[in-house]
Amino acid sequence: MALVTTTKGEMDDSLLEKKEGFVDNDNEYTTWVEYWLDGELVHRSVHVTLKQAVTLSAEGASNGKHPSNVHVVHARVDDGYAQLHHWHW
């Protein structure tokens, strides 16, 4: 049993459908985890590893139903790789 922060508050992950995905190309390696409740996205976590220098920006947006928040938690450059961690829910 693990708690997940969602648009509906803290929820037990056993009540949610978990979906994972990734993108791997010349510019980035990105992974994400989404949690869904009855067909509604209630949480998304994203980890982006940049493979080359690019311009970074973070924005918040709203779809009219749920506010979106982007929190930049950590950014660093190691051995030519930039790493940015952020969460969106």
C-alpha cells in the first residue's frame, strides 16, 4: 500500500490504474508514471534526462477542470547530460 498525491487528495495506489511510458530520442530520455481513476487522470510524474543542451522552461496551465502545477525540483549537468525532474498533477 502506497499513497499517491492526486487531484483528489492522497489516495491508496491500489484504487488507481497505473500507466507508464517513455520517450528515447537524440535529445532526451523521458519516463512518466500516470495514475487514473475511473478514466480520469489524477496524477502524472515525469523524469526528463536531456542528452544535449536545449532551452528549458516550466509552465503551469489549466484545462478548466483541474489546475495544473509544474514543480521544478532538481536540475543539474553531469558529463554533458542535463537532468531535470518535475511533477505535474
